[in-house]
Amino acid sequence: MARIVLIGAGSVVFAKNITGDILSFPELADSEIRLVDIDQERLKVAEVLVNRVSSYLGANATVKTYEDRRAALEGADYVVNMIQVGGYEPCTVTDFEVPKKYGLKQTIADTLGIGGIFRALRTIPVIMEFCRDMEEICPDVWFLNYVNPMAMNTGAILRGSRLKSVGLCHGIHFSQEWLCEVLGVPSSELEFIAAGTNHMAFFLKLMHNGIDLYPKLRRIAAEGGEHFKKDPVRFEMLKQFGYYGGESSEHTAEYLPYFIRRDRPDLLERFDVPIDEYITRCIDQIQWWEKTRDKLMSGEQEMSHKRSHEYGSFIIHSIETGTPRVIYGNVMNRGLITNLPAEACVEVPCLVDRNGIQPTVVGELPGQVAGLVRWQVNVQDLVVRAALTRKKEHVYHAAALDPHTAAELTLDEIRALVDDLFEAHGDWIPPMS
């Protein structure tokens, strides 16, 4: 019986999906699912939802809820991290509104850029508290991190703790499916290798039946047709740099200096850049949760489950049963990508079986791709250093090196923006010197 702890289980959609995925495996149907959240209303909804999913699947799971995180960790085999520190309000709103005062616009602001930096600064200290508890209570646990900013959070875990951990994101999988649609190839038949850092990884190999698909993909990019219009930023990057990225256009637009410029509104229209998209998405999610809560607690919500594309259940199943699989994980570099720093948190193919998660060596990235990735790695490294050492100067340097921020603001403006964000976030970020 696997004992699986979900921290942040009040993220009810994700809790439903991952527990449904886990319990769909016969070998995991008797798992003990331990739900932890600081919001007791959401925790109760999650408990009802997970129990109903278990019943729907005919599983024999034991579902428990905990207010005391340390009690939940006793004897745990796996811990899944799905928290959001500061929530939509006040913290996500702050990440968008304060930069706007400086003319700095964002789309998602949860992974890279100035929004990603401050999301990391308030999240990493909380995650490191989890790590200290796990090191004491369940030191052999596998810590599966789903929380953005992925590379910064996971990098801090791997550099600041002794735990076995991996960061998980569905970006590569969703990009693979989209590429199969674009290229007219069945999803199960596409041969590919992607690598880089989270949300700034690139497909290095695209093959089908021994045929290189990149010439076809580059023709599609050059023609600028329907597929280009649905994914304009990534196809433009393909045209200019020769490789296709592993995260959506709306994400990619804010990671680079080319697409969001306060003096170039034409770029937003040309590349269909959705400014403030995450704000709209959060509002929609809150409204959906309220309606779902009401239906679920009144017994009106119909139950179903379709396996998601998240790697978490596959990792647990492979470790428990020895079934070999390949997933894309975020891990410490340590020579996996030879032209990136050793302490970079990189996203690479990983073999999973009873021995755990074993990253594979990719080798050298194409020079221009490595340059794009290093932009992000430089910022990530400084943010992790800031969070682990509580040195504020690293934050100024990280913001100054962020490609989008540096393209829009002077150094004096960047320091002022950082100070304003610290003041606006207040106690959500522990004191720094």
C-alpha cells in the first residue's frame, strides 16, 4: 500500500486528477491518500471529491485529511506539492499590478520574469519548511513538486535539502500533442527529445519512421498559415533560432525581450500576446470552484474520471511495480546538458522504474538554444541563492538580468520596482538583508 500525501489538496481539480490517475492503477487502488491544506473549506471539498472518485473507480483507497502537516508525513512514501502561496489575492494581483506602474506588462507571471521571481521568493521558504519536516519524519520519501516557478522551486529543493525530488510539468507533453496535430503524426509514433529548463526547453529531435520532421515544421513556420496563427511566438522563435520550444506562445512571450514592448503595441497584435491572461484565468477558476463546491456538497455533481497527462501517477506506479517509463522531469544538471551550469535545474528525459528517477544525459544544446536557456538559468540561480541565503542583493541582480524586464526598464527603475514589490508583498516574503 502506497502512502501518498497531497499538500495543497484544496487545489481540488488537481487533487481529483492526480488521485484519480493513481487509483486507476489496480496495483495502487488500495493506496492511502492523505490530504493537507490550510483552507479547511477547500480541504473538506477535496475530501468529498477524492472519496467520490475512489468510489467511481471501484478503488479501495483510504482517504484522510490533516490539519497537522507533520502528522500527515508520518511513514509517507510520496509527497505531492501543489500549494499556491498568497493565492490570487493578494499576491498574484500584486505580481501584475505593481510592475504595470512601471509600464511592465505580463501574460502569466508564474514561472519566469519579475512575477516569477517574486512568486519564488514567497514560495521557496514555505517549501523549505516542508523539506525540513520530511528530512526529519520521512527522509526516504519521494517529493514530487508541481508548484511554479518550477525550476526555481525545484532547484531550491535540490540545492537546499537532502530529499529525493523531481519537478513535474505537463508542458512538454502538451507541446508534443500539438506538434503531432501540426505535423499529421499519431501521438504514439512521434520520436522526440526535448531539453532545456522548465518552460524554456526545446525539441532537439523530431522524427517519424526514421524521417526528420524539422524540415516540414520549418516550412510550416515559413508559410505562416493557420498553425502559425494559433502559436505565433513559438513559430517565430523557430524561424529565427531553428528550434521549437516546449511551452505555449503566451508563456514564451514574457520570457524574452522580443514580443512585449511598451512602445510597440503592434507586437502584441501581431503575435496575439494575451496581456494579463493569468488574471482572467484565476477569476474563471475561482468562479468554477464555487459552482463545483455547491454542486458537490449538495450531491448534484456527476462524477467521472479520464486519465490526465500528469506524470505523478506514472512515477508512483513505476517505482512501486518496477514498470519502466520515460517522463520529463526537472532535476539538477550535473553534466546532463554539458553547456549549461552544473547547478542549473534542467528539464530532461528521465527513466523511472523501481530504482527511482534516473535522468538521462542529453549532451550539448545547439549554441543559440543554450544562449536562450542561459538567460533564464542566470536568473533562476540568483533567485534560489536569494531565497536560501536571504540576501536581497541577489534579487536586484536577478531582476536586472531578466530579459523582458531589462528590455523595458533602466537599472534604477528595476531597483525601484523590486523595492516596491517587496513593500507590496509585505509579510508574504520573509525578511531579507
